[in-house]
Amino acid sequence: LDFLAEDLPIVVSAIAGICLGIMENFLVKMSELDADGGVVIFPSENSNYSYVRISHGIPIEFAEKVRIGEKATAGIFYFKNKTLLLEAIEWAILNQVKYDNIYYLSSAMNKFVFEGKSVGLFETSEDNYYRFSTKDAALESRDRMRKSFG
């Protein structure tokens, strides 16, 4: 983190999954919203994801591996700058906000919610999300990618 510029936006993406072809639009939307933080979401019922509870288009809670809403996160998070990223991480650690003894950025986003900071949502389709966290998920994603991209 020492090598990151203080005032540039940061995107953190989980290595267990990818969304293809959305990053530029995601960054443009976060900039247009002047969001402090942001997340890529999609409709899902899969209990392996993190979820966001939304009220009137505004995120009001994030939870890891608990379906608290209709929208899952894709593990792609935006932070307006390095300070906001570090504050979210520190908050999660100090408050022991973790799932199965592991810290997740989805849970750290609750700091922004609690403080009334702006959290932008960027919706995509679950068909656009490819997961690689397990062998079965990776094989299924590989098959979908082959059908989509040849």
C-alpha cells in the first residue's frame, strides 16, 4: 500500500472471480457519483457470495455469505482514495468484523454505510460473473466462457 498514490481511486478485486468488460464503465460511474466507495453487484441466490441490502437504491448493509438482499457482490470494490481504503480495513479489524475468522472488504464497506459516506452500486448480470473459488465453480465458469467467447 505504501506505493499507492494518496489521491487516486483504488479498485480491489477478489482473485476468486472476474467480471468481463465492465471495469471502465464501473470507474466512470463511481466518478460521476463522486462515490467514497463502490461495489459491483448482480442479482443472485447463491449463498457463497457476499450480499448487500439496498433501500431506495442506497446500500444499507453488507454481509459475507449471508443473503440479506437480492444483490450479491462480485468482489470488486472501489475506494475514492487510499485513506478511505485503509480506514475501512482498519475499522473491520478493530471491530472484528469477519466471517469464519476471515476479514472481507464486503463487511468493511459497512463503515461507509454507518458513517453516511456515499457508496455507489454498479449492477451487472450474474452471467457476466465468472467464479474460480472451487474446482466445480472454475469448471462451470470455464464452460460458460468457452460458450461465450469460443
